[in-house]
Amino acid sequence: MEKFVLRGDAARAYQAEQQCAGDDSKRPLMRQTRIIEGSKVVVEEHVMRLRDELDAAVTTANMEAILDELEAQYVSLEMMEKTLIGLSLTRLERRTESGCRLITTYGQDLSDGSERPSVQPLLDPQAWFLSESELTSSRGGVPRQDLSVFTSGNDVSPLPTTDTYFASLYRDLEATGANDTVYMTAWSVDQVPFLPMGDERGEKTGFHGILRRAVARGTDVRAIVWPNVLERKQNVQFRDFMNDVLPKPKPYSARFLFDDRLPTPTSSHHQKTFTFVLRRHHALVAYVGGIDPTSDRWDTVAHDQQDLRRRANIRRHVNGWLDAHVRIAGPAAKDVAANFLARWNSKVKPSQDLLDDLLEFENPTYTTLPAVDSMGPLMLTTAKNHHVQITRTFSCKYPHYDEYAPRGETSILASRLKAIRQARNYIYIEDQYFVLVPELRDALLEVLPRLQRLIVVAQRTLTETKVTGYEKYVLDMVEPLQRQFPNKFQLFTTKRSRGLYIHSKLVIIDDAYVSVGSANWNRRSMTSDSEINANVVDGETVETPDGMRVSKMVREFRVRKFVEMTGKSYAELDSMRLLDAANALDTAASDPSSILEVLEVQEKPEFVAFTDVVRRQVDPDDKC
């Protein structure tokens, strides 16, 4: 039997690495290939075991089954060898004086972007947002009539850390009064203090108390939450509080619904929004982003409140939380409200089967809700001029989104592709997963030649997602980017010792455009789970140290995120050119006092087990 061996450039790369094995003085952007020899041995042993089983087979049926498996394994092993060769060629950089050198591949771009001058980014919102026809295309040819294409005259506030989100949400909830309405969509909810500093027990700022006071003032509060088996107890308790403890808005009318209208049992409703219909002020306010009003979320920019988080019963699994949200006042908030009302008022009732009854996810009787302007016109425009497009995901494989997405909707994916292709200087991505979405990977590879940097801050794969193959899917996303653009592509996570969790779903481009919402960088968020994002371009511009005019709010969002990552002051980062600020992230990654470190990904022998069949189960790609 022929053994799998390393040949040509891969062998030279491996040999060079052995010569340089003791030199760890440089931690390069191009990662070292560390497992070639071990993987080769595992490959050979695996195939030999199959051959032994074939020799021992006593029936034709057994022989055919083993041959089929052997053929499949040869294909998988060949793919592994090709991947290892690519890693060998791209993840090796050592000091030249020790005789070690990078072995480059054809067409590899070794630029770090410093020789590329900054280019004036696009500021016209129509250049960034989907057109009406593009929106229709993302919906299988069905026009989107209940939401605007995009709106202007909004006032958008960035909420780059979770404490800023909870503080802002608390103020808005406490300001509600008679005839106002609050709509909430969530993946999970819990009785947590919104302002734990000074109120650790949540006696004043606990979620239950906030809602009690709002309802007592005459505010109507409604919620749609996914029947989350992972956090079933707290969600059922919150359902019972809203439906049985709070006074009902009218007889036989629920305030809280569980919504299981999804294509598969493993799908989820992932939208995270609040909408305030402030009828006394004839105004609308909405929150869109990645933060659920639940445990583990509240944290500060310094991530230094672990003891407080424990005392306030916020901490469940991790020491801190990275995330992002926006507050929108203005006409875009009406689009967020329309999304809620479409789900609530759908003729197909949620959570109606026996499993829902067994898990206590059943819904009581409820009534439909009127349009937000049913009690009179609302004054939607504000003094600011933030342009906002609301984008969503609904699976085309679920047959009962009749009223609002009869052929599904993938406008988040479509808008992300369009925005990436408008990039001129940099792309910043902060995401819970950053796994392979082929269309998005190809778009990044397409624009990287003209960019100065691609910066990604992503959560390292945890044990519970490793078993589903997510570590491999990260490699599938990252490896081509690192191989082709090893010095332009910066990949980070948080220091393992800090015990933080990155939950963000954030993309910022050229200080001109920001997209924030519930959609992760994976296939299920782009095509299958229900998601909602807000894409924003600010009509007010400022000049940067690079001499470019950019969106004021978007730049503020990016700088405040860099403050979180580096520990530097806002003023210092605001005065930096883009490349200097990007390089400050590298410096922070080697600084023990910062939260940041380089994220290294590498091939592992067990990746052969994660076939496309497995991936379709854990990260479905709902295309119709």
C-alpha cells in the first residue's frame, strides 16, 4: 500500500521548520505548521486499520462496506494532505540570521498594507445598502412591503459594551408611561439587575421590577422568545411572570409568547430587539444588536468586575462578555416594530405541538396587536441624519412565514456581501464564531489586495462547539486568508486566562459603515435562523488623521471597540492613523495587561470526521 508522504514544497517547509524549531523569538502573523508529522502517522495508521479489516472480512457485503469506507477515507486523507501542505507553506517565519526563511507560494501577497495610501471611502448610503431590487432578490423575488428599503433622519447611538446597553435600556424602560408600548424579541431572558453597581440584588433595577413599574404606569409590554431548551427553566419562569404575575392588558391576552416556527428542531429564533412606541412623545425607539437581557451579559469595557458579577448572580459560565448593540430613534425603529408585529400577528400559531406541552413551552390564548400608529401619527424623524437599513434572515425552507417572508429572506447575507465589496481601506469583524461562509470568504479574498488591513476578533472554539466541528470550520474560513495575505490579516481572540466570551456580531468598514445585530458569521445565521441587523451610515462626517472624511458615529464605534481591545485611551486611539491603530492591536496582544491575544488555528487529525453531512446538521445552509 502506498503511504501518504510529504513531497516537494511541503517537505521543504517541514524540513526548514525542524531546523528552526528552537527559535521562538518571533511570533509571526503567519502561523507555524506544528502537526504535519503527527498527522501523517495518524493518516497511515487509520488507513492500515481499514486494510486489515478488509483482509479479515468474511462476506462480500462486509468487503463492499469496508471498501466504500476506505475509498471515502482516501478522499478525506487526500484533502487533509493538501490542507497541511498549504499550512506548511504559509505558517513559517523565523529570523533570517538563523538561516530560516518563509517559503512563499505563487501569488502570495506579503504586503502589510503600509505601502497602500488611504483612499476616500464611500459615504453615500445607497452605495452600501441593498437597493429595492436587491432586497427583493434576497427574498426569492417577493418584495418586502412591511419594512422600508432604508430610512434617513435617524439618531443612532453606539452601545459597544454591555453595560452601556443595559444602562440605556433601563433609562428608556423607566421613562415609559400611559399608552406607551414595549416590544421585545429574544433568544433568552432572565431576572438580572440592569445596573448592578449599587444594586447588586436587583431590588431597583432587576428586570421584574422594571416591568412591574412600567405596567403600573400604563405601558403595554409584549415579548416573543425562542423556546430555548438550553436555558428552559429561566425562560419558563420569565414567561410565567409576564403572563401570570403582571396584570393582563385585556382578558385572555398573553404578554409573552414562545415562538418555535422554524425549519428544524435545531434551528433558533435569534433576534434580539426592543421597540418603544412612545405615544405621549409621538416617537419610536428601537434597540438592535447581539445582547439578550439575560445572565452572563452585563460587563464593563475593562472587564474587571468579576466579583460584582458573581455577587449580583450575573455570572453563570464566564468571567466577562464582549458584545455590541445600537439604540435607534427615528423611522428605522418602525421597521423593527414591524418585524415584531409580523411575527406576533402571524396566522400560524407558535408552540402548538405535544413537545411544547411536555417542555412547558405552551402558549396561552393571545390576541393580535394593532399597528404602531393606530392611535395617531408618530413624529419619526430626528435632528440627526443617520441612514439605517434593517436586514433579516428567515429560512426559505420553513413553509409558514406567509405574511412576511413566504420565500425566506437572506438580506443580511446579501447586504454583507455588498458592503465588503465597497471596502477601500479596512474591514473590522468582531464575531462569536467567524466560521466558513464560502460567499463571504470569497468576497474578502476579492477585496484584500486593495485593503490595508482585515482585522478579526473572534471567540476561540470551546469544547461544546469543538464536538460539532466548529474548530474545523474556523480553519476553513481563516486558512485561505492567512495563506494569501499573511501580513494584512490580523486574527485575535481574548486571553484564555481572562475567561471572557466574545458574543459580538459586528462589522465595521472604512469608518463609514457599521452592521450590528443578532447574526453570527456562520451559515445558519445567514440562511436559516431568524436574525435581524441594523446597517448604518452616518450623514455627519469628520476628518480622520489619515485625511479622509468618514461617518462620525461609525468612527466613534470603531475607536471605542479599539479602546476595549488595547486598553489605550479614546483620545490616543482617536489621534492615530488607521494602520497605527491596527498595529496597536498587535502590541496589545503581547501585553499581559490587555485582554487581547493572537488566535492560532491549525489542522487536526480529527477534522476528517466532520464531513459535509455533519456540517449541514450543525450549520445548515438553507438555499432554495
